[in-house]
Amino acid sequence: MKIPFFVLILFVAFPVQAQMQIEKPWARATAPGARVAGGYMIIRNPGAGADRLLSASSPASAKIEMHVHINDNGVMKMREVSGYDVPAKGTFELKPGGAHLMFMEIKRPFKDGEKVPVKLRFEKAGEVSAEFHVGRLGESAAPAGHQKH
């Protein structure tokens, strides 16, 4: 089979970026009146090149910020960051006490068992959709029984 020349040019000019894999996306349930919620996941990059999570959005909140916890002379503090680097053929984990998404000005409390839609925007892979499963208030790990996105 002969492949037309213009098709070959497209593959050379626009190399295909491997889709980022989102594993165990979850958030904690929130107390009544809460205005923020934390989101966690594992980002798996099967590609040969590094990528970077640049932003996230959800209809469940006014905005989503990316945060990390840092130890400042023995005091743990939370800081907003501009993105998370995901190494080639590697992973980056967002977890309680570490890097995480912060849903700001949530529109209503997150309830145990519901799902929150999130759009993640990567520098190279583009937009990836995920459903964050909501676990119990105070949960420290992903709820059991949900899969990759």
C-alpha cells in the first residue's frame, strides 16, 4: 500500500503526542458551607517526551488552582504553582499532604459517591477529561472501585 506524500508530511510536521492517562482521580467530600475542596490523582505519561499540566477547570467550581505543600522551617505551608511536570514514560502523583488540585469557590458541597467532571490542560497532550470520584469527608486515599480515565 502506498501512503500519499501529504499524509507522511502531516506525521512529520505534527507528531502524535501520547494521551496522558489519569488514574484514581478523586476528591474528598466537603462539609456544609465549605468553599474549597481538594483533588488528587496519578498522571501517567506513556510518551517519549515530558509534558506539563498547565491548568484545570470544572463546572463544579469557579476555578481550580494547583498547589503544593512545603516545609518552611518546620511549618507546613500550601503554595500555588504554575503547573506540574510529568516525566516521559513516568508518573506524577497528586495526594493529600503533597501536590493537589484546589477547587476554589465550589458551587455546592461535594458529597460522598458523586462524580465531579474536570478538564485538564497539558502543554503537549492538550485537553484531557476526567471524572473525580468523591470519597468520604476526611478520607486519606482514593475511594475503592474506580478506574483510569
